Amino acid sequence: MENKAHALATGLFVLLLGAALVAIVLWFRDDRGDTQSFTVVTAQGVPGLNVKAPVKLRGVQVGKVDSIRFDPEHPRQILVEIEVDADAPIAAGTQAKLGYQGITGLSFIDLFDGPEPSDPKLAVTQTRRIALAPGFLDQLQDVGPKLAASALATMERVQKLLSDNNQQQVSQTLAQLNEASTGLNELVKELRPTAQALPALVKNTDGLLVAGRQTLGNVDTLAKQGGELVEEYKGKAAAIDQLGDAAVQLQRTLRRLEVSLVGSTDKPRQRAVLEDLSQAARALERAAQSIGDQPQSLILGPKPGEPGPGESGFDAGAKK
């Protein structure tokens, strides 16, 4: 009876140990149920990527790396076989890149949605191949030499800029700026009294502006009066012209009268009358001519003649 109990205990122990081994194997195999296979293709390196490395889609783990090998047809390419959950939403233009797990140096496959392919035959769901985009380290590796060359060129320019000659010129420039600043301070001190006097000057300017406006008003008034005077002068000048024309016409009429009265025989008495009439006509013509030459004499009076000998203002040495 005791032997049967030991046998039963031994059997149970073996069964439990086997179940534990099966569970451990399944756990290490990471059996995820139904999966779908894809191949990640890259012509670059995959540093830090190992078998069993996780595969994530937009940050969610959806599978693992199954194998890593070189392409037999194109030795420069690397083929990474991945197993992804059957229900993972893999789009037609899905792309992959290497992600890094902290500072451990280990990497994983990070899937993300790319542009939709123009040809449906090139879709990931048809070819079962996913292109691996350059990662950060790959981009840094490509840009690194350019950055190094640019840094070297910048250092050379900095060295040229900080040469002894340039440093001396910079020192001289700073000294000149200091002198200019000192001179500017002195100029500001000299201009301060002028600035203080500006308000009073502005007030005086306001007064001058007011006086100027009044003067302009007076000038406008004088201009209007002058215009009226000119119009009146034009009217009188027209009358004077008519008077001159009348005198000329009178002289011509007297001449005709003289010829008609005297004829070819001269009568002294008639001749005297005609001479008086002719003199009167000539005097009238001279008066009209004088008014025509000096029309302002009708308003201001005749212009005084030059002083003669013995009169005030006479100058014997003046040119005549």
C-alpha cells in the first residue's frame, strides 16, 4: 500500500514537471496564435537587431523577428523575416525603420504607415516585402562627413577672424568707438541748453505764425484793392485813348475845313481863325498825348519836372 502511494506521488510530480516544461517552452516560443509573415528588405546595416527582437506597429508590439540573413540573389541586401499577428492592420504602403531600446544598444523593427503605392502590384500585402527606411544613425552616418567638413571650414574661418591682425583692428575699432561715445556725451551736454530753450522758441514761432497770417490777410486786402485800382485805371486809359482819337479826328476835320474855306486864295482874317483852331487842336492833341504817357497823372497829378538853376535840388554836374 505504501509503495502504491509513493508511485502515485512520483507520477503526479512527473506530470507537473512536464506541464511546467511545456509552459516554459511555450513562453520562450512566444506563441502568438495565428500570424502572417513579411520580409523587411534593406541595403544598409541592421546594428543591434537580433532574432526574437520585437516588431512594433505605431508603438504597439505586434510580432517578432524570426530570422536575419543575406539575400542569396543580391548579397548586398539583408532580409529580415518577421512574424506579425494576423489581425495587425498592415497597410499597403507600410514601411519599417530601426528603433532603439534606450541605451542598451538593442534595436527593434518599428512599422509605420507610408504613402499608398501607385501600382497595386507593389503593395506590401501583395509582395509581402517591407522596405527599411534609413534610421537616425544611418542619416547621421551619411550627414556626418558633411558636418565634419563644414565644422572644419568654420574653424578655419574662426581662426582667420581671430588672427593677430584682426584682433588689433578690433581693438582699434573699440578704442575709436569709445572716443566717439565720449565725444557724443560732450555734444549732448552742449546741446542740452539749446534743447531747454526750444520751448520758448516754439512759443515765439507760434507768435510769428499768427503775425504772418495777419500780414498775409493784409496783403490779400491790398491785392484786392490793387485789382480794383487796375480795373479803374483800365477804364480811364480806354477813355484817354478815345480822347486822343477824337483829337486826331478833330485836327483832320479842321484841316479839311481850312482847305474848304481858304482854298487857293489866302484871306488874312480867315487864316487867323484857322490858325487859332489849329493851335487849339494841337494843344488838345498834346494834352491827350501827355495823359496817354502818364495816365496816373489823372489820379496822382502831373509828374514834377527836374529842378532848374536856383531851385532846390538842382545839380549842375548831373548828366543830361
